[in-house]
Amino acid sequence: MKKIGFLSFGHYQDVQGSRVPTAREALVQAVELAVAAEELGVDGAYMRVHHFAPQYSAPFPLLAAMAARTSTIELGTGVIDMRYENPLYMAEEAAVTDLISNGRLQLGISRGSPETALDGSRSFGYLPDEGSTDADLARDKAALFRRAIAGQGVADPNPRMTRSADRLSIDPLSPGLDERIWWGSGTRATARWAGEQGMNLMSSTLLTEDTGVPFDELQAEQIDLFRKAWAEAGHAGTPRVSVSRSILPIVSEADEYYFGLQAQRGSHDQVGILDGARSRFGKSYVGAPDVLAEQLAADAAVQSADTVLVTIPNQLGVDFNAALLENIVTLVGPAAGLR
């Protein structure tokens, strides 16, 4: 059985039709949807992190609130842009949140995606070293973060305060958190690197490369390369892999109102230029549950992954999205081989 989770971008805007007019509503509804999703048997509640935009930005207070109201559902991010982070402070926040959740945190981290701000991480005070790139900055911070949550020494001791000569680790620590870190990968090369580093793989509906094959096949190749790199590096255990999909079963009049036209038109991969790179976007799955089940059963990457994250239209509110998730879990998932 594959795990099914939802991924919310946390959009909020005071416009006609939006059920999420304010930031407070976006945050409160995220907690309520996590509670509802757990009751429905959904396996994960994940949030996307963006800065300088009307979306989720500060993940750990929200994840802690979700943890306090739930007991079994996985709680995660998809993804935290490491360029913006202080790795040691983030390690403390992550450990505290994971302890509150009793070990349910699944943290997706990465270099991040194209963003609203120009050089946004520099506004936070973080710049790559001379001769380094933004990708180098993100990877260096990720490495320090992972060492910290694993309990390695990251600070020199003050001899006036302790007799130990050992380097100090962060406190508190949350055992096992270091095994629940995912790297958000947009290419085959970065997926291979994630496998070498011993992180899990998180792949979305966008790949910043294109070889001319359908998106799901290219993503399945990415997953295969990741698993081979993991094995060749000699890491113990079995790594996890998640993929994201837009899945919108049309069951009710409300579904038809919002997405019926999209279902009629059909959906296909899109290819375009993003940040100077030829990129491929995966199609959306919109239509009757039996049709979607058949399509997802033929999706090579969905079938290869162990976790499917459903991107939700969060501005339609908790009730709509809870019903959407219930339809996916009960009507689409079993027939698609996900349940």
C-alpha cells in the first residue's frame, strides 16, 4: 500500500470565491484540514514553504499546531528552501516540533524554486561564498542541519561553563529525525546526489529538464537513478520516494462547477523555459474517479513511488478539500493500486 498525503501551498487572498481571505484563515484551516484528513485515513499533511508571497512561510509553528491536534498523520514540508535558513536554529525548531508530534515529522528541504523576490535569501542576510552558487549555499546549510539533528557537535564549549572538551550538540534532540529528511529534486542529477547523501527523495510535478519523453517516464527514470545511487553509496535501509500530483475527481456538483471544463479539455504535459532551463510540467488528473484510477495506474512514477502527495486547491476551504481527499482515498486510490 502506498501512502497518500496532501500538499497545500496555503494560498490566501480576499477575492470573490476564496474561502481563505486572510493569513490567519490559511493557518487555522491548515490545522483543521490535518485533523479531518487524519480521520479520513489520509497518511500525510504537507505544506509548501514560500517567502515574500501570500502563502505559508514559517513552517514550524504551523507544524507544531498540527501536531498538537493530531496523533497519527505524518506532518511535513515540501519543501523548505535552505538558502533562507539558519541551520542550527532550524535544527532546534525541527527537533522541538518532532518531539511534540512524537516522531511524525517528514521534512522536505531543497534549493528551492523560482520565487517572487529577486535574490530573496540575501534579504534574509544569506549569500553564497565567493565562487559558490545558490545551490552550493543550500547544500552546505543542509549538511550542517543534518549533522545538528543527528546529534553531532556543532559548537565549541566554553571552558568557564563546562569541563568537557567535546563540541556541543543542539538541545533537545529528537531521535530518528535525521532519517526523515527528504531532498526536493527537480532533475535526475540532483536525485542521484540525494541518494548518495542518504536522504529520501521528494519529486514534484515539475522537472527542470526535458528529454522529450512523457513526464511520468522521466520522473520514473529520476527515481530509478536515485535508488541506484542510494544502494551504491552503501546506505542501510530502504529510502522513501514521494511524487506530487494534482488529482481532482469529479463527484459532486461543486466539483463539476470548479473543474468540469478542465476535465472536458483534458490535460497534458507542458514544456517551457523556467529560469533559463527547458522544463517539463506534469499533467493534472481531472475527471470521473474510474477514469483517474486508470490513468494513475498507468503513471510510471506514481507506481514507482511509495508516497503520493495530492496538491489541493486550499482556497476552496476545509470542507471541499476534505471531501476531495475522501474521494481520492475511497474511490480513486484502491482502483489505482494506491490503497
